[in-house]
Amino acid sequence: MIAMQYSIVLPADYDMAVIDRRIRDKGPLLDGFPNLRFKAYLVARKDSGGFISAENLYAPFYLWDHPEGLNTFLGGPGFSAVARDFGWPRVKTWVVWESLVSGHLPEARFASRRVEAITPYSDLAARRAVARRDAEVALGAGAIAAVTAFDPDNWTQVHFRMWPTVPSAETGEEQLYAVGHVSEGRIAGEAV
């Protein structure tokens, strides 16, 4: 599995209703997309009720079952439209260590994402075991989904969670998002 996210920073005075419409209109287009476990359409608003973001963001998060799905999406019309409308974003990817889902993904209303550096010479097997326990704890605390993954190029670890209600910050270093839509895909060869 591969986790993927691009984050588009929008001006402080940007009309975020444009992003809300984009999600409403285009969100269902990825429902049933091959090799996609899910895509969470995420938005953060600089001045929003419930939680405050440092910036206005459109930052979808994807979980791919196989790299073919990622390749098809990035080479297809959906990503071309993003690049045309917002510029060529940097796409971050992580190798998934844990992906746990408890409940119905479309019930997610909020998401949290924390990225942390992995110290050189870390015991990666031990980190992965801790990641699994942390994901299980998040589900026990009410998360609908918990994904933990790592990037062995930049040596970072991402903790992504989806929630039915606004989560409490674990460390204060999380980016919180509103979830506008969740698309669930399908495994290639699976009946539509």
C-alpha cells in the first residue's frame, strides 16, 4: 500500500466555497476508482470554527492498494485538472506500515495528519510495532481510520486519522482538516 498527499496552499482571502463546490462536484468521480482504498477530500481554513489552520489548504489524502492506481490517477485527467487549476503540486508518498479502518469511511467529518522525522539508525521494526499500537489506540478513541506510513527517502513518518467529530490534538503538531467527501475505490478485477 502507498499513502499519497498533495497540499495546495491558497491565499488567505481565497473564497473556499470554490473548493467546497469542487469537492461536491468532482468528489464522486473517484468512487470505485481501481486500486484506490480511499481518497479523503480535505480542506483546512485559516479562520474556521472549531479549529484554526495556519493556512487555507486543499490537501486530499489517498490510500492506494497498488501503485497502478497511483500511476493511473497521476497520469489521468483528474490530476491534470488539479495541475491546470492550481499549479503543479509536490506529491508526497509514503510506504504504508499500518492501515486500520473501523466503521463506515463516509462518516468521517474531520482528519488529522502529523508528520515526524525518523531519527537516523532508528529501529524501524520497533517503530512499526509502535505505529500499529498507536493506530489501534486511535480506533479505540473513536477514529474511523488510522494510517501510519513512512518515507525512506526523507526519513519521515506520517500518522493520518479520520474522525466523525473534531479530534483533540495529540501533540499540538497535527494539521487538522475538514473532510468534504470520501471516495472508496476498488481492487483491480473486483466487480463494479
